[in-house]
Amino acid sequence: MSPRTPLLLAGALLAAGCSHAPPPTPQAWARSEVEAARTEVRSIVADKVRADRADALLVELLEAFDRAGARSEALKKQVDALDRRQDATEVQFQAVLATGDADRLRELHEFAAIREQLARLLTPEEWRKSSAARRKLLELQLQPQPL
């Protein structure tokens, strides 16, 4: 073994460790999961009219996720801006966070309404077959919103 071998090995390990991609954003992850659900539901629902309606509901869900992500980012910016102010009061924080809580509750109701429409649209067999996709979407909906 030459004296340069350990140095080359260390350099290769360092390069390999730094070459990984950053984790996807919550919005990118949601988009990926909804797109997978759309593909799965289209393969499960044989009736084209109902498949199109189910797809439209999943697009609506994706748009709701996008709006929720934008509101979450706006809330984070508001909290950060408030936190930078030395004179910010507890009441101001409570007001901003209460607005965020109300938004999140509205989002959860919107997600549940879309799910209910999908449940009414699919047959019991289609509903059963789509359980894996629906479980992933439910996990997305229940994710805590980062501050």
C-alpha cells in the first residue's frame, strides 16, 4: 500500500458523504405522494367518468396541500419576524399562533371534505384497493406544521 492510499480513501469517503441530495421539502414530498395516488386511483377505477372525478379530487387535494404549505411558510415568517423584535409581547405571539391554529383546523376540515367526496365516489372494492395510497395521503395531512 502506498502512502497516498489512505489519503485517497479519505478523499473518496468525504466526496461520497457530501454528494447526497438534500431531503425533499414537505411540499415536494406531498406533490410526489399525490401524484402516486393519482396514478394508483386511475389504475383502480375502471369507469372513466369516475376515474376523472377521482383524479380531479386528488388534484384538489394537491392544491389544498400547496395552500397549506404556503400558509405554513407565511406563519413561520411572521413568527420569525416577531421573534427578532425585542419588544414583542406574549399576546402578539399568541395572536399570530392562534391565527395559524385556525388556518390549520380549516385545512384539516378541507382535507376531510375531499376525502369524504372520494369515499362516496369509489366503490367498496376500489376503496379497499386504494388503501395504501389513502394511508400515505392521511399521513401527509396529519404531519405537524413546522415553525
